[in-house]
Amino acid sequence: MLEITGQELRRCDLVKVRGRVDSDTAPELGRALHDIIKAGRFKIVLNVSGVSFMSSAGLRQLIDILKTCKRWNRGNLLLAEASPKLYEVLELAGLLSIFSVYKTEAEAVGSF
Amino acid sequence: MLEITGQELRRCDLVKVRGRVDSDTAPELGRALHDIIKAGRFKIVLNVSGVSFMSSAGLRQLIDILKTCKRWNRGNLLLAEASPKLYEVLELAGLLSIFSVYKTEAEAVGSF
Amino acid sequence: MTADASLKIAGLYQNLVKITDFVTKWARTARLNDRAMYAVQMSVDEACSNIIEHAYGGEGKGDIHLRCELLDAGLRVTIVDFGRPFNPQLVEAPNLRAPLEEWGAGGLGLFLMRQLMDEVSFSFKPGRNELVMLKKRTPPA
Amino acid sequence: MTADASLKIAGLYQNLVKITDFVTKWARTARLNDRAMYAVQMSVDEACSNIIEHAYGGEGKGDIHLRCELLDAGLRVTIVDFGRPFNPQLVEAPNLRAPLEEWGAGGLGLFLMRQLMDEVSFSFKPGRNELVMLKKRTPPA
Ligand SMILES: Nc1ncnc2c1ncn2[C@@H]1O[C@H](COP(=O)(O)OP(=O)(O)O)[C@@H](O)[C@H]1O
Ligand SMILES: Nc1ncnc2c1ncn2[C@@H]1O[C@H](COP(=O)(O)OP(=O)(O)O)[C@@H](O)[C@H]1O
């Protein structure tokens, strides 16, 4: 079970996800982010500090959302507050070349 | 002795102040904020979560900066993460009518 | 139970920390809760800053005498200076409904002291200005 | 010292938590450090997700058998399924330098398993697919 909370700020959406993102739960996260995209908002900050575990199903979901957000330069999906473990996984998976990871929510939000 | 750290984000400056803001130290805070204003940047988020004590000298300093920032609609000074004690003082002093206080840095930054 | 302690200290802004420590210790002994303690700290800080700035017209011009008394009702703080007297009646409370441009004119400090403390009274004798403030202990809820 | 334990469980995504708990317990017994434990958790999660999705072609189509062995060198995990075999050689590693548009084509899961574990080997017998993974214990620094 994921806990997903969202907040629409002036220039971006701030989403916080807590829990285990695996094949079972990744679709939930995908739906939450797609709802924002369907509403025409493509600038998203995802706070992942509460993610205890992220499988490649979760990563695949994020890549998918990232691609949709970045299309036609209309936005981005930024990650904030990744734990050292998650950061290492992103690094191993080569994802640091496509994802921007910010130390704090505020820095991520402030970059839009 | 105050600890003041600043960071220039895309649309605003994020400043964090830690310590005791009294008649002795308020000028330090004033200088730090005025440096930003002198550089032509009038959108400032001040994270006050680390403020252990704020005297009316500190409040006066903040009012002064707020007025300078808001002149000609060019900006604002937003407060973020006020402790319950500080929030109560702001309330007693009637300052909630002129200051916007945000729960998190990200919400404050995201409001610009 | 009553008890009291006093502190004589030079009127320097850098002494505000020592002054706060002194009243905090006695506020704790008086079993004030956190909110009440913060009210005392702010009010005493404010009063002493005003003395340095207004009564003495600057730092290092004179001493400040503080006294803390534990009363059954709470904590009484007396602050004495030997500078210029003033008339507190003439200090207008700030207009909390004023538009932003009118803010910052002054009067915020005295206003906050009156808001934060249960009693605030000034008395002026030639060469000696005395401020007495009382913060009551609220019974634990 | 060697010891081993096994778990037989239905191929359902909701069972991933139980599977993780099982391997975590043994990773801890094997005295793997936090990073190594996370590597094992991710790799096993990945392998079992692949079995459900690819080998069985969906949830509830077959069981997964897991076995954890404590070795002197670390922890060995064996995962068996009875679904469709595949040829791991044909799965290309993702191009980490590719432009964003080309990302997400697949192959990330196997790639991560190989990155995270010290050994990863598949073997396929008729009706029985076996994956053996080893994570070595790093001596405390
Ligand atoms: N201890 C004092 N001695 C002399 N004058 C004082 C003293 N305290 C306050 N005052 C006078 O009262 C005015 C209001 O004080 P205060 O409420 O602290 O606001 P501020 O210091 O911002 O003006 C001061 O400007 C000063 O003229
Ligand atoms: N256990 C398995 N059984 C059958 N096919 C598998 C298995 N694991 C992986 N595969 C095949 O290898 C491909 C790559 O798998 P993987 O690296 O996990 O990426 P993805 O699942 O994103 O495609 C899969 O698309 C599938 O065709």
C-alpha cells in the first residue's frame, strides 16, 4: 500500500509518495501521476524520501512519466530527497543521466 | 550568533536562519536580506524553523524587509516553517495580516 | 513560597543572552510552562533592548538591574535602569488593521509586552526607572 | 556454517512483500550489510516479478519456490518457477547513454540484477526454470 499525497503549487505539482513501490503498487503511483498529466499539468516534483523500496517496475513507471512530461518541452518530473539507497539504485540503473534529483523539495520546486 | 544560509533559486531566494534573533543579531539578518534586495531580487522565502527566539527587534527587521520587497508589487518576503511559539508571537503582534506563513519551504517557494 | 534573585549587568546587546538565561532559570523554577516562559523571555528581552536604545541612548552607557521573584501566582520580574524616563501612556499601540505601508512605525515592543504578560507597570522616580511585570502560572490542564 | 530455508508461494504481486520479508530475514542472518541487503531485496523482487509477468504470463498461474542458503561467502538465493523458459542471452542491456526517447524499452530489470548481485545464473530444464543468485558478505570496513 502506497501513501500518495499531492499538492498543486503555482508552477508545479508536488507529490509525496511513501511506502514500497514494487510491481504490485507501481500502477497506483502511475495513476496518481497520470491524473496530474491528464489535467494538463506536466511539471511535477516527486518527493521520494518516504520510499522504503523501489523495484525496477517502479523505475519503469517513473521513466514512462518522465517521457510524457518532457515531451514537447512542456515539463519535467523531478525527484527530491532520495535516500542514499534509492540514489544508488538510480545511479546503477544509469537513471541519473535522465532524472534530476534534488536534495530538498524546495530546491526542486524552485527550479521550475 | 546567527547562522544564515542562502540559495538563489530560479524564481526566488531561499534563506534559512538559525539561532536567536534579538537586538544584538537582528542587524545581521537584515544585512543578509538586504544583500539579496540590493542585487535586485525581491522574492524571498525565509525558513525560520531554526529560530529559537525572535524579539520585536527581529520582527521590526522583517517588517522593514517585507515593505521593501513588496514595493511596486515586485516581490514578497514569505516565512516558512515557523515553530508554534514563533507563530503565536506573529499572531499576537498582528503580523499574520501582513506576512504569509507557509508550513513548508516547498509550498512557499512554489507560491512564487 | 517566595524566593528571589537579582542580576546587575551592563547595558549591552550582547548581554541579552545572559539576561535571558537568568530569567529562564527562574521562570523554570516558577514552573511556568513553555508558552509562559517564552512570553517572559520575549518581554524581558524587549524591555532591556528598549532601555539600552531609548533610556540610555546606546550601548555601554549604564547598567540594568533585574530581579526575579517567585510568587504563589507565578513569576514577577522587576527591571530597573538609571537613564532617561519616558511616558508609556504616550506610546500608541500599533494599528493591527493598518495597511502595510503604515507598519513599522514603532510601539510594537511595548504592545507585545502587554500582550504577553499578565501585568506590566512602569514607575519613574528621579534618576531611577522601574518596570514590574508579572506572568501567572497556568495550572496544568 | 551453512543453513538453508525455503518458501513456496503463489505467483501474485501481493506476495512480493512476504517474499521480501523472507529473504530479508536470511540476508540479516547472513550478516549482509544494509546496501547488500537492499541489493538482494531488489533482485529477488525483480526476479519474482518477471516470473509472474513473463514466465507465467500473469498472476495466479503458478507457484514460485525460493531457497536461501547461508554460505561462508554470503547468501545464495535460488528461485524456481514452472512456466515458460526464456533466453537471457537475447535480452540486451539498456543503453545508458541513449537519449530519453529510447529509454523504457525493457531489459532494465535483468540489468539491475546483474549490477546488484555478485553472481546471477539461469538454468532451464523442461518444465523447470532455475535462477541462482549470490551476494557476498563484505567484511566490515
Ligand atoms: N525604557 C525606555 N526608555 C525610554 N523610552 C522608551 C523605553 N521604552 C520605550 N520607550 C519609548 O517608547 C517608544 C515605543 O517603544 P517600543 O514599543 O519598544 O517600539 P520601538 O522601539 O519600535 O519604537 C520608543 O520609540 C521610545 O520612544
Ligand atoms: N523469468 C522470466 N521468464 C520469462 N521471460 C523473462 C523472464 N525474465 C525476463 N524475461 C524476458 O526478458 C525481458 C527483459 O526483462 P527485464 O530486464 O526484467 O525488463 P522488462 O520486464 O522491463 O522487459 C522481458 O521482457 C522478458 O521477455
